[in-house]
Amino acid sequence: MERSNHTATEFILVGFTTDPTMQLVLFAVFLGVYSLTVVGNTSLMVLICKDSRLHTPMYFFIGNLSFLDLWYSTVYTPKILMTCISEDKSISFAGCVCQFFFSAGLAYSECYLLAAMAYDRYMAISKPLLYSQAMSVKLCASLVVSSYLGGFTNSSIITKRTFALNFCSGNVIDDFFCDLLPLVKLACGKKDGYQTVLYFLLASNVITPTVLILASYLFIIATILRIRSTQGRLKAFSTCSSHLISVTLYYGSILYIYSRPQSSYSLDRDKIVSTFYTVVFPMLNPMIYSLRNKDVKEALDKLIK
């Protein structure tokens, strides 16, 4: 990638704190969270591959979500752990570009994948007789591939535009990873065109999937309300409750960070929110989709026995 007129060859990641004791505490916390993320997502992928009862469109998407979350967390956490225990807080320019590219690509891909999962739940509840035929293996695979293709295509655009900015305000990033908002704060010069691209990508990668998800759930709610028995309504709602929780947590934090006016940005507060969707959320997803899921519990018991 062609560099802009900046003089920085590396960036300094401030992280969360400069207190050595707190850094060790944070190291232990992030190591524990990352270990649970790896174990939880890997176990869920293995269960889905091994148990034939889980070879359905819903679990196909859940397995891909676990793979994406595992990859997503790995983009951030190893560098966070090194920053906590090392006096060297720097990250090379190329390393920052790579981290930014993969973090944006995976974040955008997850937005699209969650929208695809909402469509899957819509088909399962609103059109159960046509579900198996409509959600074919080819369609499911196409939706997953399209999610990654759309995510990383848009990531290429925003990465190129971001690192073409003139970073003339220093090289200290007040965050624990190479995120968009702290990098923009280091840039100077004309940024009107950049803001236009940023709003376009926000609309295409976050707002559009959000609208598709809301539309899917409006149809789902309409279908559930037509079910006469209370037990039938609860059973129908339970099939999409895990996805609804996942969407609310992920999109809530993303929209909070990137859809506010610049005057309301607070890097200290945003660090906490960013930690949630980059590190904590990938750990929670396997729990959300498995703790209340009878099929996953039975598959786990079978695998252990």
C-alpha cells in the first residue's frame, strides 16, 4: 500500500493503563477470556461437524459464526497480551494496516452473516414446509461466501482510504488496537471525502444489514402472533431468541461507537465498548447458542461418552 505524506513508520498503542500492576491484572483477564473463546468456539465447531443432527442450515451458520469469532478475537487479543506485559507498546505501520484490514473485514462480514442468519430464522418460522428445500446447501454456502466477500471488499476500501491520510499529529494511538476513530484523530488536512466514504460504508455494512434483520423479525413476529397456542408461540420464539440476543449485543455496541457525532466521542468510554465487541462478544457467542440449546447439549453428552 502506498503511504501518505506522514513520517511515522510505527504507531504506539497506549492501551488501557500505564500502571504495571493493573497491566498484569488485565493480562490475566484477557488471557482467560481468550482461552474461553478458543475452547468455546472450537468445541462448538467440532460438535457441529461431528454430530449429524446438527447438520442443518441453522447450525451451519452458527458454525461459521464461531469460526469468524475465533478469527476475529485472534486479530486483537495476542497483541493486547503482548502490550500488557511488554515495555514495547509499538506496532509497525504494516502491522497496523494488517490489523485494521482484518478487523474491519471480519466486523463487516459478521454484520452480513448475522443478517443471513435472520433470513434463515424467517424461513424456518414463517415457511416451515419449504424450509429444507429453500435453505439448500448451495444457498447457505453462497450466503456465507457473500458475507466474507462483501466484508473484505469494503474493508479494502476503508483501509486504503484511512492509511492514505496524512498522520501529522503524532503516532500515539489512544487505544489498544489500530481502530478507525483514533487513527482519524491523528490525521490532519482535508477529510471531507474520507467522511463521505466512511458514511457510505457505515450505511452499506451496518445500516443495511440492520434493516434486513428488522424486516426479517417483523415477518417472524407476525407469524408468531398468528399461532393460536401459547406453547407454540414460545417454541417458535425460542428458535430465534439466541440470534436476537447476539444481534442486539453486537449491533448495539457497533452502532454506539460509529454512528454518533464526532463531538460526542470519548476514547476512554469507547475503549470499554470496543473491548466488548472485539474480545468479550466472541467468548459469549458459544454460550448464547449452546447453553439453552437442547440439541447442542445432547451432542456434547454424546461426544463426551
